[in-house]
Amino acid sequence: MLSAMASFLPCILIIISQLANLSVAQNSGRVNLGQSLTAGGKISSWLSPSGDFAFGFQQFLDKQDLFLLGIWFEKLPDKTVVWYADKNNPVSKGSKLTLTADGGLLLNDPQGGQLWNTDPIVGQVDFAFMNDTGNFVLQNKNSENIWESFKHPSDTLLPTQTMEIGDVISSRQSGTNFSRGRFQLRFLPNGNLVLNSINLPSEYTNEHYYESGTSNISNPGKRLVFNDSGNIFIQRQNDQIFTLTEGKLVSTKDYYYRATLNSDGVFTEYYHSKNTSSGGNKSWTALWSVPEDICIASFVYKSSGACGFNRICRLNADKRPVCECPRGFTLLDANDEYRGCKPDFIQDCQLDTESSPEELYVFQEITGVDWPTSDYEALQAYDEDKCKDSCLHDCMCAVVIMRNNTCWKKKLPLSNGKVDNNVGAKAFIKIRKPNVVPDQHSASSSSQTKNQNALIIGGSVLLGFSVFINFLLLGAMGMGFLFIYREKSISTRQDKDVSRFNLRCFSYKDLVDATEVFKEELGRGSFGIVYKGVLKDTYEPVAVKKLDRNFRDSEKEFKAEVNVIGHIHHKNLVRLVGYCDEGLQRLLVYEFMSNGTLAGFLFDDMKPSWSQRTQIAFGVARGLLYLHEECSTQIIHCDIKPQNILLDEFYNARISDFGLAKLLMMEQSQTNTAIRGTKGYVAPEWFRNMPITVKVDVYSFGELLLEIICCRRSVDLEMGGEEKAILAYWAYDCYREGTLDALVGNDKEAMNDMKNLERFLMVAFWCIQEDPSLRPTMKKVMLMLEGIVQVSVPPSPFLFGSIC
Ligand SMILES: *[C@@H]1O[C@H](CO)[C@@H](O)[C@H](O)[C@H]1NC(C)=O
Ligand SMILES: *[C@@H]1O[C@H](CO)[C@@H](O)[C@H](O)[C@H]1NC(C)=O
Ligand SMILES: *[C@@H]1O[C@H](CO)[C@@H](O)[C@H](O)[C@H]1NC(C)=O
Ligand SMILES: *[C@@H]1O[C@H](CO)[C@@H](O)[C@H](O)[C@H]1NC(C)=O
Ligand SMILES: *[C@@H]1O[C@H](CO)[C@@H](O)[C@H](O)[C@H]1NC(C)=O
Ligand SMILES: *[C@@H]1O[C@H](CO)[C@@H](O)[C@H](O)[C@H]1NC(C)=O
Ligand SMILES: *[C@@H]1O[C@H](CO)[C@@H](O)[C@H](O)[C@H]1NC(C)=O
């Protein structure tokens, strides 16, 4: 799960100040000429009168002998640093800072060599002062400020601080590395406040990726003000105010404020409770930040973009960028993620002549990702296959993007990589194949064609009750299974894809190694236990499902089935990478889904946003539609539930365990077929000796859709009273009474999207109709969700009417 708090904390926790009993000099805030501080010595900082801020040496926790010269929030446990000397920082133990009349503050190393000073100062210093605002000032005899830390900002602004025309603040390298980072906030002479990246180690300034828009010639901005109440605004020439801060301010009496240009390029205003006793909040909360989406905004030529070369930038729930390497690539330098990623293979026009490209490369498909500045050729009126083919036979091509029937060929390094679900683009990354075991497909296709016809095994009626009574009888429902499986002819197109997605056959030992002897369990399902693993040859993370031992079917049938599953590819389905069939050991190897199950995501304390939820609902619907109608083999899933929906690194919904109903069936005699599915999601026909059709999945999807809308389980006895325990009943009541706000817990984003919310609900009620023939097909469901076809008012899904 995303941790909201962790990313708000700018990694300052690693640093602590070492303030021994005697290390705090005095508490009047005043520093007289000749006074000094020593790194690691008895006196290592000067406090402001209130004790809120300290100026001095802060020790690096991980490096005992290194100290940072800076200013920090003294009363906060993590001693958040707000200013640091811009040169030769950190310094070693024994370094000394002295206040002098002529030179201001002088910082010397233990040998006496000068490291830093308060340059430039004009005139003679009389004394220095650590102000309660966090400003460290040097004053002359006339009490005029001749040097202020506020006028030489680092990466942070504090209330009462201003930025004038020409002022710049720079990000640091990382939370613990205070060297100059890759981003700047500048107040330009034209009155605009802008954010831009620079190309380190030079100062080459890239085009800005954010601007305040205050460069109006007749009335430009003249100053950025962070005022005493926590408001950040731009003051215009005529003193008009252009407010930047958004969100509700809290009292500066009870809260600290700061605004920091984070090392990832996002400028954020934060607040933090001053009450750090046990009940208080011990983290900085973001109030406002710019830009809205740095992954998209930071697009510049002659630069790598927010994340570095060959990377993909994705925005997390806190609007902070998360950087990832595409599959087949790894970090160039594990200690510096912004140096970018390198391919794990050699792509070389010389080498590639030895074998045919088909033997050497495969494509990894990612939807909604683009590297907009790496194109070298565009081909028009191309379809996906032609596009990939063109890249495959072009030794310079690293990636192709298909968008709007145009094929964009891209070369390394890929820059400005970003996730952008609006572009509607599909990326195919050309990566070198690991050495694969020959495909099983040709051997198995003959056995598949034997059972051409629909094979329907009716579910024996286990329980004669209505399904709704079953909802209430939460106890003892036997989980069974059943499946339908209909073989259509295998299209030639699929045969062509096969060569690109070879199903691997693993030895048991391979998988023991990959999972480190089945060390980390990811979950338990109706078919066996799932373990996390990493393939030793390709470093590909995988999920290994160890099937229950009771498979008795012939080896041939198992292989045939696995091959069918292995050849189903869709962006909303979890791909089968390979399998192992060795003696009693039967294992399936799937691609690893880094963001866990939908159940974990939906029912966690941190509610996913409405837009994330609607995207997931679309994803599940698309995946099901594919299984039901679009793949060459119709598959009824039979067990759609949030535990079987996984989330990939981009939070795309991916259906898992499809096709397994058939696998599991094979070793069951037909007489003991029982109900398959999970309570709360099972369609009534399972109990009624009715034919089982794709509509059972539609039913389960309806239940799932309600859960996605409401972020709660379909049956939850702890939901405050009988009338709320069964989600479908409660939702239908709310829908009839027009109290939809209750369903989404007053979620603002969902409430602002009332039309879609209502439409989604209506679709869900159509899906959970007791009569299967009333339920729409997944195709219709998709069209209704997208708003392409009208959704009529659903009849009550409950034959007996609602009971509450
Ligand atoms: C501390 O800062 C406040 C606000 O800027 C200012 O009014 C005050 O004079 C400063 N104190 C000293 C001693 O400079
Ligand atoms: C900080 O990062 C820069 C650039 O990556 C590096 O040269 C420097 O050694 C780092 N400093 C510390 C203290 O780690
Ligand atoms: C610039 O400022 C003037 C005076 O405030 C205003 O009338 C004008 O509309 C502004 N122009 C733009 C482009 O915002
Ligand atoms: C800070 O600015 C806001 C917005 O301009 C204003 O309402 C507020 O009174 C200001 N606070 C102080 C202490 O000046
Ligand atoms: C800090 O918070 C705790 C718990 O909420 C409360 O008991 C205490 O009185 C607060 N202290 C101050 C100084 O506000
Ligand atoms: C503390 O701050 C975090 C970060 O914003 C927030 O998620 C959490 O709800 C806060 N906790 C309390 C008790 O206010
Ligand atoms: C798609 O391509 C067509 C023809 O090249 C063009 O007219 C249209 O504007 C494009 N649409 C988008 C969304 O780029």
C-alpha cells in the first residue's frame, strides 16, 4: 500500500542532532562576537528564545563523524532541517564556527582551513541572533540586518520569509544528501514564479515545468510572501495579492509551517502540530503542492524528465512521483535512482545479425505509458502487429508506441517517461528473451481440438435455499467448483502471438530456487498456496502457485489446459509465465503483481480515490469481457471476487485464476461437482439446478462493483445494524431513497461525479438480477459503464423485495 505519511517525510529522520546536556549555549537567541560552536563538541548549537529553532551542527545518524551546519526545528523529534550552508556540507567532527566582526560567521575545519563564511556582508558585525521565526541574522551597531539566512535560502521557506525578484531556492540531492539537487524555484524578473530542472553538474537551466502566471506586463508580481498565518501568495506591483496556497489553514499558534522544494521537484507547503506529546501528530502534513502532476509537467527536451533516463514516472496518491524501471531494465546506480535505468541486455546492431530477431526479442506491453521525447521515426496507418514487426526488424528500435494508428519508433535513452492514462497509447518495449524452453503449444493443440463442443457440467444443488438466505447463513457453505469451457477454433492470429509469449516449463528445482524454498507466502486460494519468487535467470519477479496435491489427471491433459491458459493475454488478466509438472509437483508461475489484491486495496483504512476505483471497475469489466467474448477460448471464471483481482504496478486491475476452474475440474469425477464460488458473490443459479452460463460471472461482477463503489465488503456483519450488513440490500435502499452520499461515505470526489456514480450503481443492480436472462452481457456492461448506451432503471434485484 502507499504510505501517505512516509512520502511526506523528507527522509530527515536519518539525521538527529546530538545535543548533550551542555551543548546548548544560552536561550536568549543572542550570539556575541567571538562565540563559537564545535561539531561534536560541548556546545554545538544556538537556540532561538522560544527554543523552536536551533542553528548549529547536526550529526548524521548514519555517519558518526559527519555534521551538517544548518537550522532546524529543535522541538520536533526528527529535527527537520530548514536551512543549510551551501558549500562544504557536511563537515567533519571538530570543525568550528565562530562569529567575527569583519568576516561574519567563519566555518573552519579542524586543521583551521576555511570551509564556508557568510559572504557577502557589508560593514561590521555587532552580534548575531537566532530569531523565533527561524531566521538567523547578523546585525551591525545600528541594529540593521547585514546578513540573514532568510535571504540565502536553501530548499525551504518559512512563514515571514519572502522571495524577491531574482531569488532562487534549490532542492537537495536527497533527504540525506544536501548537495545541490536537480530542481529550482525561481522568482523571475518578469514577475513569474517558476519551477525548473537543471542539468547537473552544470547549471544548464531547462524550461520551467510550473509557472504562477503572474507576469502580466501592466501588473507583474514583485514578491513572494509566506505570511504569518501560513499563506503563500505573490504580491503584484500594485500590491494586489495572487494567492498560491490552497486548502484550509490551521492556526500558526498550534502548528509549524514550512514550504519545501522536495528533491523530486514538487514544491509543497506542509504543517506539523507543535504538540509532539503522545497524542500529537508526529509527521508533516502536506497542505498544498505544485505542480499538479510532475510526471506530465516536467516534460522537457535535452533532459531526462522527473525520474531519469529509461524510467517511468507515476504519480502516487500524495501527488509525488514514483520512479520505476521498465521490465528488462535495472537501475544504473542503486544508490542514485535518478541516474536512470539501463537495459539488462545488449542491444547491438552488430550482434543482432547472428540470429533472427524473432529468436532474440520479445515485447513487453504497457498501456498508458509514453516517452514523448525519444522518437526517431513515425509510421502512419500501422496496426499493432505491423508496428511491432517494424521495431523487431530494426536493430536501433528500443520501444514502439502505438497511438491513433500511428506507430512511433523510439531509441535509447528513453526520456520523460510517464504514466498517462489520457494518452491512450500502448507501449511495446523490446527486450531480449531469456533462453526459453521450447513451447508446448504445437504439441497440445491437437488434444484441445478433441473436445470442441461446449462442455457444461451442471452444478448439483447443494442447498435449496435462496441465495440471499445463504448470505445470512454465513457459516457453512461448501466451496465447490464447476466450470464451463467452450473451445472455439484457435485463430491464426493467436498462433502468431505464441512465438512472442512462450510459456516456460520450469523444473521443480528452478522454482525452489526462485522462491527460496517457498519462503514468502503471498496468499492462499482455493487451488493452493501462492509464494513470491524471483526467476534466477531473468530476475523477473513472479508469483508461484503450488497447486494442491490432489491432481490425478494425466500429464497430457494438464499440459493442454495450462497451454490454453498460457496463451490468453490481455492487459487486465494476470499472465501465466510458465508451469512445472514434475511427479506430484504441479505449479503455475504467474507474473508478479506488486500492488496486491483488490481486497487489500479497497478494504484498507486508506480509501482509494473515486477515480482510481472507477478505473479498476473498467479494468475488471474489460478483463471479463475478454474472457467471455474475445479470446479464442470462452472462459467462465466462476470465482470473481476482490481476492482474485490483483493490481499491477500502475494499479491496473488484473484478473487472476481464470481458467483454473477447468484445471481443477479435470481431476474431479463428474458426480461430485459442487458449487464453485465464494459466498457473497455466487449467482443464485448455482443453487437452483439451472444451466451455468457466463451470467454467473456477471452476477459476481455486480457484487464486486458495489464493493468498489462503496469500499466495503458485500457482506459485513459489523456494519452497524442489519439493514447495512448486506451491501446489495443497503445499496438498493439508498438508491431508491436517493441517499447516495451515504454509500460513498460523503466522498467529495465521488459526490462531484454523481452522474457516473448513479450509473455505476444502476449497472450493478442490473448485474445482480436473480433471473440470469435479465442480467446484461459483459459487453453491454462495458457499454453502460462507459456511458455509451443508456442504462434504464433497474428492477429490484430481489424477488422478495428488499427486507429492510
Ligand atoms: C525577529 O523577527 C521578527 C519578525 O520578522 C522581527 O519583528 C524581530 O525584530 C526579529 N528580532 C530580532 C531581534 O531581530
Ligand atoms: C551527494 O550526491 C552527490 C551527487 O550524487 C555526490 O557527488 C556526493 O558525494 C553526495 N554527498 C554525500 C555526502 O553523500
Ligand atoms: C493584466 O492586469 C491588468 C490590470 O490588473 C488587467 O486589466 C489585465 O486583464 C491583465 N491581463 C492579463 C492578460 O491577465
Ligand atoms: C496572510 O495572508 C492572507 C491572505 O492574503 C490574509 O488573509 C491574512 O490576514 C494574512 N495574515 C497575516 C498575519 O498577515
Ligand atoms: C497535547 O496533546 C495531548 C493529547 O491530545 C493533550 O493531552 C495535551 O494537553 C496537549 N498538550 C498541549 C500543550 O496542548
Ligand atoms: C497525522 O498526519 C498524517 C499525515 O497527514 C495524517 O494522515 C493522520 O491522519 C494524522 N493523524 C492524526 C491523529 O491527526
Ligand atoms: C488521429 O489521426 C487522425 C488522422 O491522422 C487525425 O485527424 C486525428 O486528429 C488524430 N486524433 C488524435 C486524438 O490525435
